[in-house]
Amino acid sequence: MRIIRWIFALIIGVLLVSFALYNSAVISVKVPVLSSKLEAPVFLVIFAALAAGVILGGLSSLFYRIKGIGRGNAERKRIKELEREVEVLKSEVKTIDSTLSHKSDY
């Protein structure tokens, strides 16, 4: 399995390098925040956009998971409360059963 990962990584690396070589022309990019133009190769602009997308996607996924963890904690707390309630009710049933069995002995 490890060899397959290395082969896959090698293929991706070769594709990325060949993409970078074929798209090495310099372009101007206007960035509104900087209010100026940046000169960068096409592949660098594309890789930066992909990296920004991966980072934003990862952050949104992280926030979703954190929200799910909080919900899971609340559900686990509720389960423990219900389990305690079940134990109390079981003990009450045993008490009632023992009381009824003592009354039927008379």
C-alpha cells in the first residue's frame, strides 16, 4: 500500500512540475487589498488559488466538526442522564415488586 502512495505522489509531482514548466509565462494580477499589481507566473497564481481553496475548505470543515463535537457532548450528557433515570426506575420497580410479593405472602 505504501508503494502505491509513493507512485501516486510521484505521478502527481511530475504532473505539477510539467504544468509549472508549460505555464511559466508572467502575468499581472490586481489584488484589491494591496491596491497594486503583482507580477507572477501563471502556475504560481493557479497554485495559490488552489491552496487558498484548500485552506478555506479545511477551515469550514473544521468549524463543522467542532459544532458536531459540541452536539455530541450534549447528546452523551443526555444519554448519561437517561441511564441514571433508568437505574432509578429499575430500583423503584424492584422495590414495588418486593412489596407486592410480601403482600401476596399474607
